[in-house]
Amino acid sequence: VQLQASGGGLVQPGGSLRLSCVASGFIFKIYTMGWYRQAPGKQQRELVATITPQDSTNYGDSVTGRFTISRDNAKNTVVLEMNSLKPEDTAVYYCHGRAHWGKGTLVTVSS
């Protein structure tokens, strides 16, 4: 199983970023996929968003209304669209699926 995340970077408050995660090594379309994040200095990863094989979505309270998760089963890809970014969104974002974690991509929101 491999989960390759990309799209992180530096963005100003109020800006947008798009994270992508390409999965391989398992039957992508039958698994719930998710994004989690770990902020600097925090030990735990928190839920950002998940999406089921039926496209049912769930979001963490702090991102609801600003972030959107989607999936493309033909491309084995899960995407996180992040809008109205805030400094507190700064974190390493991890893709998760089939009980595996990707390596993470850093998102920094700062002016």
C-alpha cells in the first residue's frame, strides 16, 4: 500500500490550497479515505475529512464549510480542497486509507 500526498505549501490567510493523494496497492474504490492533520507541537493527529466509497463525507468541526473532500476512483485519488485558510490550519496533512498513512504534506498558513 502506498499513499502519495502532494499539494502542500505556504499560503496567506484567506487563501486556498488543493491537496491530492494518489493511492496504490489496494482496491481504492472499496475503502473509506481520509485526511488528518498534526499541528506543530501537538502529539495527536486530528480528523480533517473522510469520504466513504458511497461518497458520504464527514468533516472535523474546525474545517466544516471551508474544506471539501472528494475522490476519483478511476484515478485512485482523493482530493482535499481547502478554502478560507487560517493560521491555525497550519499542520502536516496526512492521507489515510486501508489502515495506512501517507508521509504527509506540510501546509503553512502565514502572512
